[in-house]
Amino acid sequence: MNKIFAMSVAAMALAAGTANAGLILETESNNSAATANNIGTFNVPGGSVLVDGTITPGSIGQAGDVDWFRFTVGGTATVVASIFSLNNVNADSELWLIGSDGTTILAYNDDGNVNGGSGNMSSLIQANLAPGNYFLVISGFNDGGASNNLPDGFVGDAAPVPGQTSGHTQNFDYKFIVGFNVIPTPGAAALLGLGGLAMARRRR
Ligand SMILES: [Ca+2]
Ligand SMILES: [Ca+2]
Ligand SMILES: [Ca+2]
């Protein structure tokens, strides 16, 4: 085994070693970008994870539960994320894909997963994500109001006014399936190609 080949094998073993947990149990408190649960780093060719969690209701002046999850993709990625409720036929989720700054909304869905157990669960797909860090966020119906504002656990668009504004009223267990297809970015592909070329030349 020549040195370059040995190094390549070691690099591949290292990449394979960054496997993700197949099942992740949500851990509170995860109600903000800063406290998001990490669901993994996904490199070429991709992977998937199942998250088991719960959304609990708020009340007057008290925010409802919001669940933030953080992930990293090591190449240009497509992500598919779908929420299923198994215990509440009236469950009504909302789902956001948010950029690494924790505030830029890249995608939003309310009722895309019509067969998710209630007819009102969420699903989204986003292609061509650049390598980097992102957030997926789950909350209850009407968090963010008529438009897709950032989730804060309160109903409607306005900033919460204690004693006047109510947290969302959703209360359901969920299964959250997230899948990734990851391809090498053009720069990385070029480097791999150069590496292969160098190896081929050494073998001559
Ligand atoms: Ca939760
Ligand atoms: Ca939470
Ligand atoms: Ca919904």
C-alpha cells in the first residue's frame, strides 16, 4: 500500500466515522437557535435521521413549545423534512428551514404533509443548499401568523404582549423524518479529480 493510497483510505474511514445517530430523542429546552438540538453532519452521499419529540401548548402570556434542530451539510445538499403526528388527529404543525444566522427563513410549510396523521402536518423540500449549518424548526399552528414570520411560540405576527397575547395551543407527539442528498461541491469535485489524476500518474 503506497503512502497516498493509505492516506486516502484513512480519509475515507474518517468520513465514514462521522455517521449520525439513526434515532434522536428531542431534548428540551431547545426553544431557540442557541439551544437547538444537533441532529448531525451529513456528507456525500447523504443520510437520514428520525427525531422523536413533543410540542406542548402555551397560554395567555406564555409561549408554546418551539423545537429547534441544527444540522450541517458538507456538500451541496437537498433536504426533505416531514412531520407526522401519531396521537392527535387535530395536530397542526408548522415547519421552517432557517439559515445559519438563525433568522433568515429559507423555506416554510404549514400543511404540506396531508397524510401525516391529521391532515395539518408539515413537509418541505429544499434543493441546492450550500455547504454549511442550518436549522429546522417545528412549532404549532398560527405561530408566525398569516405570513411566515420567525417562530416565537406565540400566535400571530405581533411581538407578544404579556397578558394579552397567547402562546399556540398545540399539544402533540411527533415523528420528524429528515433526509439529505449531498453531492460534492464543484470545488471539492475538482480537488478529488486532481487527486485521482495525481494517483494515476504515480502508478505509471
Ligand atoms: Ca418539544
Ligand atoms: Ca422546545
Ligand atoms: Ca399545519
